[in-house]
Amino acid sequence: MVEGAARSPAARRCLLLGLALSVGIGVGQEVIDSVDVGGWGVGSLAYNSKAGVVYGCCLYGSNLFAIDCSTDALLAQIPLWEPKDVAYSATSNKAYCTFYAGQGEDSVLVVDGNTHLRLRALRMPGATSVVWDSVSDRVYVKCFSEDHVAVIDCVSDSVIATIPVPGEPVHLTLNPRHRKLYCQNDYDMTVSVIDMNTNQVIRDVFTGSWFFTECYSEVADKYYCSGPPEGQGVTVIDGATDSVIKRIPLPQGYLAQAMVSVEPESLVMVAAYSGGSDSVYSVDVFTDDISSSVHVGSDPRVLAHSPASHTVYCANTGWDNLSVIAGDGSRVLGYVPVGDGPQTLLVVPAYEKLYVGHGGETNMLYIIRDRVGITEPEAPRAVASYLSASVVTGTYQYDGVVPAWLVDASGRRVAVTRPGRNDLRALAPGVYTVIAEDARYRRRVVKVK
């Protein structure tokens, strides 16, 4: 694909999925489109608010891609070796993407936000994660192997500072209230607090744990991160004093893998992995006590809050679906099947859409309608037909021409079928959704008696 070249929507390989209305009464979220991004391992997504475009890093497709939010058309693919993370500057209208440049060096690619063409690349050994500060219009880059954070001025696209940290920085999180940047360091289990006015470390806070996840609550002015022992809890750091004010234990064996701040509810939600009965815990940010918990699918990897629908999405990598959680954390509203190993989520409220990237071997980026409430079905697309379905007692036979899988009412994938094998599947009585990855097919709901 040539940089900046448009691809006709008719030429895109679509995957149209759906969620039966019987799953989660009142939930209107469903997959409305998908885009072939040329590979898998989508590790990062960013929103270009000026052009209405989503950028994404495709690790095992070796490209940075751009998708139009209005039409879901693939606008551009920039070839890059092992792209890792992408951030967008709304002030300078540029995207910044870390990637491996060869010969043991890494770089940061600068992309024009109008044309989606490369402007320049900055050599930066160890560059992995990036975060944009809107006040200074600077991009902060975590350089893992070099044990420092680099600062890029978005006007000149030059490195204006390097900030040494204790070792092996893994995550960056902004505190806009106090103009601070939190940098998690795996080497000595500390959080470096960086003053973004001076670009100096003002304190290293010991947590006693390796890091997996983090978030900042602006309403409470607190920073939350996975805490001892070995991530089986949450450490709370005061945003003003930079001191540890509480450690919140999780059930024995539970590992904090994802966090998100839900400001309207004064909550921080924590997705915890236990190897089986995985859950999302809601923490009251004023008392720092767990107020509720809900069970979700296997191996929850990431959480995203939608202000449009006031729900929280939980990507369940082990079950290949999303849990849709009420914004107050009280219950799971439903499940949305989304393919192989969802690991990256981006909510775009302006378009009422949620973008889902995958770690598994699917080239498709899924697009979810981010809306609550039962909605009228869309008119069938010209390219769509239906799977041939047979309803029999206790078994289901699939005779399509592409691989498919069956999803039960909880959103769990229960069986995989492949063409040419004449598969017979023994199923418990119930309602199942059949999903196939091919532009000619849509979902078909079948009932087994």
C-alpha cells in the first residue's frame, strides 16, 4: 500500500459480527465493521481529532496505518519495522510512532496529520512508549534500554531533554493537575515522579513490585499502579505529596493487569487475572476501598471507559470477546465477540465508535458501535449473505466455505469449525451465534433444542 493512498471501501475485507439481543438486555454495542490492516499484533491506537482518523501500530504487519472514522476506509499504511506505540499531537497535528530502525537502534517516526505521510524519523535507542503533553506540546518517550525518558518538542521535532530514571522504564502516565509525569521502573520497583515544567525527577517512590498497569484519577488527584507483592494489589500515590497513601490488596493469586479511571463515578476499575475466575474490581477513589466486583471473561488485558455510553469495556484475551460493564461497576451488561486475542482498545466518542486491535493472528481491526440501548438493525450490505445453518437436536453442522466459530449466550467461544471437515459439534441446548471471517458472510443465530 502506498503511503497516503486511499483504498476503496469495496476492496476492504470486512468482518461483520453481531451480538444477539438476548445477550445483555438493553445493550446496543455490536461490531459494525472491520478493516484489514495488513497484519496482526496491534499494540497501540491513537485518535487524530483534527482529521477524524485513527492511527494504529501493526507489529506483525510492519506498518503504521490510518483509518477514516467516518467511512472506516483504510487511508494509509506506512511500512515500519516493528512499530510499538503511537501518540498524536492535536496542537501540531502530527503523529509520533516508535519503531525499530535496524542495527540495534530504535527511532520515532513523525507523521503529518493531514496527509498521513512521513515527515522525518528521529534516531532514539530504546524508544518504546510515547505520551503527548497538551500544555507544552511535547512528546515524552520511554527509552527502556537506555534508562531515560526523552522529550521531543513538537514544533521543531527535536529532542530537547533526556531525563535519567533508575532503570527499565515500562509505563508513562500524565498528572495534568500538577504537571507531573509518572514513570514506572521495573529494575528497582520504583515510580519516578517527573516535573514537566523542569523535566527533572523530583522523587522516586518505592512500591516493591514489578509493574503491569497504572492510571491517574484527576477527580481524587491520585496515581494508581499495580503493587506488592508482584502485582497482586494496587498501590495508591498522592498526586500532591508523591507519597504512598494506601496499598489495596486483591484476592490471593489475582494479578492487576489493567486499570481505568471512571471520573463521573469517582471510581478506578481494576481488571485482575487469576487464571480462571477473572474479575474487574471497582475502587472508590475517595476511600480507596473496593466497592464492588464483577466476573468477566478469561485473561482481561485492557479496560476503556466510554463517556458516550458511560460503559467500561474489558478486553478478554482468553475468551476473544469484550465484557460491557455498567459505568458504576455494578454489573456486566453483555458480551461482544471480537475475534482473536483482543488487546488494544480506543474509544472515539465523537463517532460513537470503539476500535479493537488484536494480539492474535487476525488482520482485522474491529469497529464497535459504542451506544447503549437496543437499536434498529442496519440495512443489509450488498456484499453480505448468510451462513447456511442447520438446527438439530444436540448437534450443529456447519457447511460454509470459511472457518467459523460458535459463541454461546455469555459471549464465550465454544467451538471452532473449518470448511471441508464436515464438522459435527455436540452442543448444550441454547442460543448460539455463528461467526465467519469472510466478506460474504454475516453472523447467524441458531437455536439448539
